[in-house]
Amino acid sequence: MTYPDTYALAAAATAAYSQPLHSHRPPSSTYLPPALYLCDLSTVARQVHTFRTLLPGITPYYAVKCNSDAVLLSFLARLHVSFDVASSHEISLISTLVPAPLSARTIFANPFKAPSELSYARSHGIDLVTVDAVDEVHKVALHHPLARVLLRIAVDDSDSACPLSSKFGALASEVAAILAAVRGSDATLVGVAFHVGSGCRDAAAYTRALGAARRVFDAARDAGLPRLSVLDIGGGFPGRDGANGAAAFADIASGVRQGVQELFDADTQVIAEPGRYFVATAYTLAVQVVQTGRRDGARWCVVADGVHGSFRDAWLLDQEFQASAAGDVQGDLAEWEVRGASRAAGDAIANRCMLPCGLAQGDWVRFADMGAYTMCLATRVGGAGRHQVAYYYSGRGSAAADDGG
């Protein structure tokens, strides 16, 4: 697919917003919230541009569940990005941003769909859906007979931060029964989908998954089904190369390009579901220090967020977040434990953050790369919840910057 220039689209989108985006400074007010997200939309534009450059011909469907910030979604829509939705709520969000029909730019990629959600997707014109079980085939045939179906398969995702195949995807031993169910129903199978796990650490995982998908293409042909024409390579792309051991995106893209060229016909429609790759590095979270102390010689501070808010992955994935001081905080760097402000004893964000020893109540610390699976996982426990976001466009994602200018 040929897109208009991503940066030209981004400039037009930025100009369309009513609020100023040129400054990342928190808005002046008599009340400054104790936690605030800063979003650089030019970083999003840069990531979209890089994806399209390194994976030409592969259409990105942004995974809405990763970050459903309405301004972000609007910006991505203006960049001609398509969307991967997983619920009727996400369909509702996207339906206000993408011109009808949604079928051209939306996939309902949750293999567990309630009948009411299938009916809702059908009413909004979304016809591309995924299945991974015989029961789901029959459900789709009954409640959305016009749907185009992708068979999601389980692949090796053992070397990822968040493996998914223990829950999602048909095993190789289950594929024949699902193909038989398709043949015996009104469902229309058009392709295969897979996901190598969120935060993939092994670029070769995509190559192995492409081979598994090719085998299902062949199995469908041998089962007498119409030729498959769609391949969904899922997500798993890193928010930042090397972060938490993640593979480099360029290495992933190189393997995907080669594998698709070698294994699939040139007219196969290839799509992907990037989430954190587009948005992780675009968001920074600034939080205020509400208390500091020392115990047994160790420094600790409590900040105005925690594992019930933006830092759920500290619990879910045992991820350790790194902070830096914002503003002119005095003192040499020292090791600090950063805790959340809820009453939960396990509300620990990071055990070893290097921060100035002069850090005190009222100072601010910032956490980079906070755009993925942060706001969307926040609960209301202990007063946690979604924070205000200040948007800006730094210009660092410009074509000149990418070219070294």
C-alpha cells in the first residue's frame, strides 16, 4: 500500500488540534496535578514512518488496547493508520474517528467474542475477525455470517516479556478440526494470524511463526478450502530497542521481509498489529514526590502513582521502571527505592533508581517510555486512575531528523 507522506499528515493533524502542542510544559494553574503525562506526537509520527519504511507493503493496525487515549487515536487515524480492536468499547471509540466503512481499516482481533460483540461489529461494518477454536467458528457463522475469518495459531513465544500462546491461538494438532468446521459451516476463512508475544526478545521468533503460518495455508488448500490471501503477523515489536531485553526492530523487520517474500505469494495481503512500538516512547510520566525517608541506610521515596495506576506491569510482568529527577534537584546520585502512594504493602515501583540524594517532598521525578500498557491498566484503587495528558509536537520526528539533518 502506498501512503501519503507520514510527516506531512502529522503536520496537518497537529495544526488541526485546538489546543497548543508546541510546548511540553505543564499548564499553569493554581492547581497542578501531582501526576501528569507528557505526550510528544512527533515521536508517534516517527515510529509510524519507520514502520512503513522498514516493512513496506505491511499494513499496520494499531492495537487500541495498548493505549486508547482519544487524542492519540485521532492522531493515528489522521496518519492513515488502521486499528486492531478487541471489544465493543474499542469499536465505539474507533467508529468516531474512522470514516465508514470500518471494514477497510479495522480488525476485530480478539478470538473470544461474545455473540453481542459480533453483532455489534457487524452493525459497524467490521468484517475481519479472528478465531482459534471450533466453537468460535460456529459462533461467527451464526452471528456474523459475512465475516472474513483469520485462523489464529499458537506459535513459540517463550522468549517474550508476556507470552500469549498459553491462552490464545490454535495448536497445530487442532488446526485440522477447525478447518473442517469452516468447511462445514457458512464461515469464510481468508487467512492466518499469529502473535509472538508482547515484548519479543528473539527476532527469529517471527521467522519460525511465518513458517507455521505457511503450513496452515497449505493445510487449508489440502482441505479443499478456497485459497487463503491474508496474513496477520501480530505485534510484539519493541517500544525501544533493547528495553527489557527486547529485540531490535530493524532485525525483526529484516527477518519478516525475507520470510514473507520467500514463503507467501506476492499478492498476499500482509498486516500487523503494532502497539507499544508506536506509542511507548512518546509518553513521559511526571510524578510528584509525596514523601521521602531512610531505613537501615536505604533511601526511599513515595510518589503520586503506583502499581494500581500507571505501573501495573511492575506487578504483572515484574518490570522495573527507571526514574530521573525533573528540575534542579541537588546532590550526587544515589540509589533509591521508589514506592507507590497506595496503602498496598506491595506497591513498589522500582527497587534501584539512581536519583539525587537531595530529593525531597514536593520534587518531581519523571519516567520515560510510559505510553504502552500504563494508562489503560490503571484502576481506581487508592485514588489511582488516569492522569491528565499534555500534548506537544517537538519536531524531533521530522524527516530531516531521520535523515540526520
